[in-house]
Amino acid sequence: AEEIVLRGHRGWIQCLEFSEAQGLLISGSNDGEVWLWDQKRGWKGTRILQASNGITALAFHPDGQRIAVASFDALPVLI
């Protein structure tokens, strides 16, 4: 198995979700950032959300087009 290092977050990763069907990984951390990582693009990462406080949970929506995100400072939202 190949080891891959994903760089982007400035804080500890709190949660991860992987969509095998889409080849996408989302990560949320205590720095309040949510990043989207694309396997098809060589695991290139893009920050898609910045909350004021840490991300506590995230998940891909069943439609595959949206992400549910919860943080310490807000109710869960879909992005």
C-alpha cells in the first residue's frame, strides 16, 4: 500500500469521511476548516469551508453532491 501525506489543515483532524464511489475524502479539524481531497487529481486538496470553531462531524449526503457539516459554533449545515 502506498503512503500518502495530505497537507492543508493547521489543526488536529477531528473527522474524516471517504466516498469510494466518487474517490473523494472530506476532513474536518479543530482549526474550523473542512477540506475536500480528490483521488482522481492525485489527492489534491481544496479548503471548502472555514468555521469559527472546530468541526465536530461531517458526512457525504446520499445524493453525492453535498456535504453535511457540524461545528462547535453552528447547527449542522449542508454545503
